[in-house]
Amino acid sequence: MVELSNFTSFFVANWKLNGSFQFISQYLESLNKEKFTKKCVVLCPPSPYLNYVKDLSKHSFIGAQDCSCFEEGAYTGEISTKILSDIGINFCIVGHSERRKYFKESNEAVKDKTLKLIENRIIPIICIGETLEEKNSNRTNEILNKQINESVPESANEHNSIIAYEPVWAIGTGKTPTLNEIEDSHKFIRKINKKFLNFKILYGGSVNIKNSKQISDIKNVDGALIGGASLKIEEFIKIIINSSWFNFSY
């Protein structure tokens, strides 16, 4: 399992349903020229490309975009945490808002996946976040509290799990919360339970070269889960280089 304490910041590239052999080759040709001291870079391609990215990547870790609740059996199309572990995957995103919305994933399913990932020494990146309707109803903290309590198992801790706060209304829309809103939400997450005080907590939701530097200045944010901007290799590299994340004592 990756030792999270070795890194001051985390940059997770969620390619979603994008990619090709040509794209990956060109992407990694550029990324492999960079070596980011103390900055953990995680690439999450579509599952058919996991091994290809792992074989070509020099300095990055590899993450899956999702995993199965099942370990093995007659579950056509599923990929278990055991299989991901067997091919050397380091991280896995779980509970992304698109999985929750389009595939009706519950907090309980996210918790089950998280448990299995930890058991197989893969670090889960557990996504939580409110919708625009919930935000406008002043229910952000209520929703975050519920998702945290129902999605994060007892076995999760600061050494084996990461939390990603992604306001649903900011994902892929070009909209982002204010810096104060981001800070308040991250601070609230840490206070839900004392065990979360030293968790690595990432921000996700329309992170780009224009706003990443400001977001990286926020004390309670340890990195970024990046979607669209991570597909543009020059922008992704600039986001990593220009960030000012370093170790804070919470």
C-alpha cells in the first residue's frame, strides 16, 4: 500500500470515459519527463487501459475509476478489488457523483467497496458532495455528514484512505465554490469525527489552471481530483507544478 505520509499533495487525474493508445502514449511521453518531489500523481484511465498506463508510466501511480462490490463469481462485467490488486493498482475512486447519479450507487455500496479495497491494500478515494438543490437548501453539511458516516467504514484511517470533496454542481460545469466555501466544507469534514482530522482530503469540481493555485493555498485541502483538465497534459502538468500545497498541521 502506498505510504500517504510520504507526500505533501495529491493530484488524481480522472480520465472518465476517455482515452486511446495514441492518447496515452503521447500523454505519458510528456508526463514521464517530469518528476514531482513529494507530490503524488495518480492516473485513473478506463479499466481496459490500466495495464498499458502502468507499463508506460515512470513516476505516477495508477488508479481505477471504480470497482465491484463482489470478490468473485457470476457477475459479468465487474472488476473485483482482488483483480485490481493482482495487476498492481494503487488507488481506486469510489462513490463518484456520476456513479451515484447514473448508476444509483448508495452510501452502503460505497462503504462495501471501500472495505474491500482496504482489505486488498488499495487506497480508496472516497467521493462525497452535495447537489445544487441541496446547497441552495443550506443542507451541505447535513449531506456531507450523512455520506461520510454511511460511506466510510471503521477500518478507514489516515494511512489507508483518502476523502475527496466534490460538490456535484461544480463537476464539469466550470463553476466552483468560493474559496471560503471550499475551506468551510473541508474544515467541517475534519470535525465530523476526530479520526478525520489528519485524513488527506482532496477538492474536486472544475479544477483548472486558472483556479488551482488559489485552491492549493487553502489550509485544509491536500490536493485535487481533476477531471477535464487532466486530459490536457500541458495544463495538468502546470497545475501540479504551480500548486503550493505543503504539509499542514491540523
